[in-house]
Amino acid sequence: MLGIFCAALLTAAISVYVLHDVDKAQIGHWNEAFIGLCFEFVLFTVIIGAGVELLVLLGRYFFISEDILLVQRWLFYLVLVCR
């Protein structure tokens, strides 16, 4: 997530300060536009990161098991639901 955050800061800085890619109402208010864009990137990163972390934890819990029949059962249910 740190890499995504650093890329977001760089992208937001280039977008706002170099390319002036902001709404007409924010022209001249570059710092506010930069803060808003960074906030969107951080929020997006947290949402995506939390979703991936949840999937990783669920995958570890369900699929790394000593009981191979349990894993096969969950895979069977997953295939039925996704179908």
C-alpha cells in the first residue's frame, strides 16, 4: 500500500501542478485540488487494500487446511455459486 500511496502522490502532483487538470471552479486553488485528489487516492487505496486483505484472510482460513475434504467442499460450493 505504501507503493500505491507514493504513486498516488506523484500522479496527483503531476496532474494538478503540471497539467492543471482540475475543475473550472478550482482553477487558482491548486493546493485544495491536490488535497482532494490525494484524499480520493487514499480512500481508493484503503478500500481496495481492505478488500484484498479480507480475501487473503478468508483464503488462508478456508483453503490452507489439514482436512482436504473441507477444501474440496468449499471449492465445490464456490463453483456452484459462481455458475
